[in-house]
Amino acid sequence: MSSNLLAAVPGTLLSAADPVPPTTTAPEWVLILAALIGIATIVVLITWVKLHPFLSLVIGALVTGLVAGMSATQTVLSFTNGFGSTAGGVGVLIALGAIYGKLLADSGGADRIVDTLISKASAAALPWVMGLVGALIGLPMFFEVGLVLLVPVIILVARRSGVSLMKIAIPTLAGLSAMHGLVPPHPGPLAAIGLIGANLGVTLAFGVLIAIPTVIIAGPLFGRLAARWVDVPVPALFETAEDTAQPGDTAAVQARRRPSFGATLFSILLPVILMLLAAIVDIVAPTDTSAVKGIIDFLGKPIIALLIAVLVGMVVLGRGGGMSSKEVGASVSSSLPAIAGILLIVGAGGGFKQVLVDSTIGTVIAHAISDVGGALPVVLFFAWLVAVLIRVATGSATVATITAAGIMQPLVHDLHMSAGGSALLVLAIGAGSLFLSHVNDAGFWLIKEYFGLSIPQTLKSWSIMECLISVTGLVGVLIIGAFVG
């Protein structure tokens, strides 16, 4: 999600990288070809040559930049900027999330949550429950934060219930992703609202209305199909005493102390509450400069909120699970080596994306469709298409949203769009920004590595799910647009 465009967006997850001047003079068709060659290079190196994804992404980024006409120095600087900003933002969240997830598993807190969910819901109802959980957690939280918090729950629910991993994971991910693209206070929709001048309340209402059927279709319903296409075992992550116990150890496992359900739920929801509170304050009092608002904004930053959750979890989960200080320290230490590869891969994905951004491929796509006008349905469709093309090219939902909103901004004034129309324009862009997550998206690599998938399996599950969210969101926008006019 790193981009120079993010510097102007309040509350974004990552800070902007040092700018790389787009001095390439290559024709537009060369830039598009460069992006295609870079993506193809990555896929071939990983699937055929069996090269590690980290090295494949580095090589693919260098190939893309050089073919696009960037100098070697520009290409390397662009890649390192993207790697650094991604690792400094998403990477820190992954590390904090891994620590929290290991504490949740080792303390027995995850057992408590999972056992409660399984006892209250049938196997058929679990995908629907997990879709609701993903949507609620995703409402105020960045996708990456919600993902690292829920991965232990997803894995343990699938392991304990015996339900296919995809039937549990896809609905949860659909809830998280739909909220990220369609509902403020996420940075993409908020930025688009500011650029287009849409009404926040109307956008929020329409966004939730569209998100509900979108999550149902792309979540529990598609999850059934994804489970047939991608039949994979549950990863051996976040194993607890109950998972590794021998048959004769059942009594000992049952006798072990666990944190209460309330305490565990509080520790999970704490970062959600902090981020939601900060978002509400920013909406209600955006110009307030008081010390109280400053403190709330600070506590609501994703990294700070998750850090607080980790520190609270060390006490609440550790003591609740009967862990000593030494055991808590050992749990924290053992959580980090397992994610070293994920951190490098996600960082390299951010580097590759930054090369695409700095090579101006997104600008090329934007200019090709910038003169669109006409009736509201046509404008909404082309707004969605602009976001789709930029998303596919750069891999960033936030970059796609901000760029597409800037391109479509003049149409709001020229066409005298109503409050409802401008809100739908924001949502059309948000839906388009989620389309086809693939190898240039850090989220793609997070899903692949967390759930132990191959690239084809990730494309057949996660990528198709993102396309369904995007297309269903567009359909919802067009349906409401027919009544709004």
C-alpha cells in the first residue's frame, strides 16, 4: 500500500516513500509491456524455476523498471523505497500480529474463542459466523491488521471443526476486504470522499448496504466452491496444547488454565476499539486540535493499537492462561522466526509495486480514460474500470482509489452530480480498487504464505474472491444508481 500519493492522505497505514522522479520517456505501450513482462517473470521464476518468491520479486521488479526505461539507479531506489515503506508499515503489523497470535495460542485464549464459536454454531453455520466476524473486525481496521489478528482464529476453527480451510478462510477474508474497499473510515474511501466532495454519511450508508450482499456472495457462497478447487490441509501454525496432545494427555489439557472468554475477547477487540474511536473522533471533530484528540489519534494508529494489544495480551492472556514471565517471553521469541520469510516476501512485493507506480504505468492507464462523461451509470462503470486498471497495474487498492478519484473529480462538477450520485461514485471506485489481487499485491503474498498455498491455488481462491467482491460491489452501485438517478 505504499505510494507517494499516500503522503497527502490522513491516517494512511504507510508513510510515503522518498519520491523517485518519473523521468522515463518510454512510449505508453512500452510501459504496459514492461508491467506484463515483470509480472510474467515473477510467475515463471516461482512456478517453473522454483525460485524463492523473495528473489523472484526482486528480479521481476528490476526487469520491469529497466524495460520501462528507468535507469538502474532509479529502479533500485524505487524498489528499496517500496520495500522499506512496506516493511516499515505492514511488516511491523505482521510482526506484532504474529506475537499476539502466538500469545493467543499458547495461553489457551484462542482455544477459548474457537471452542465457544464451535459450540454455538453448527458446521454449516460456521462460514456465515466467520463472515460476520470478518466484517465486524474489518469495519474500523486496516485489512492487514484484521488479517493478522484473525489468522490464528481461522486456522484453529478449521482445525478443530474439521471444516475445510477455504470454507472458513474465504468468508472471513471477504468480510475484511469488502469493508476495506467500500466502507469509511478506511483510508481509500476517506480519500475518495475528500477528493470528490461526497457526503460521508450517505457514502457510509450506501457502503454498508452494498457490503452485506457482497460479503455473502464472495464469502460463504463462494467459499463452498473455493473449497472444491483448493483442497489444502490446515497449516501447522498456532498449534496449542490441545492440538499436539497425545491421547493420554486429554485430562491434563482440559485441566490447564485458560483465559476467560470475556478477557480474551477484550484483548482481541482492544485495537478495534482504539482505531474505531480515533476514526469516530476524526469524523465528528476533524478540525479539533485539543490534546485529548491528539492522544486518541495516537492510540488509534494501527501500529500503536496493535502494540497496546500485545502488551495487554502479555498480561491478560499470560496470567489468564497461567503462564509465567519466562513462558510469556519464550512465546514472544518463538513467534518471530516463523514469519521471517513472510516479511521478506511482503516487503519485496511492496518494492515491485513501487517500481510499477514510479514507472508511471498507473498514470498511463488513467489518462487513457480521463475524458469519460455521460449518464450516471456510464460514469460509475468507467470510474470502476479506471480503478480496476490501476489496481491491476500497481497492486495497491489505496493508490487505485486515490488516483481514480482524482481523475473522476472534474465529472462531479461538470455533471452536477447529486449527493447520492457522488457517494456512489466513491463506492464504484472503491469496488474497482479491490479487483484481481495478484503477484504485485502484498496481500496476495500474505494469504499465500499464511495458508500454505501455491500461486495457482491463491489465484483460484483469494484472487477470484477479490474479483467477486469488486464485481458484486459494482452491481450494487449500479442498482442503487438506478433509483438515485
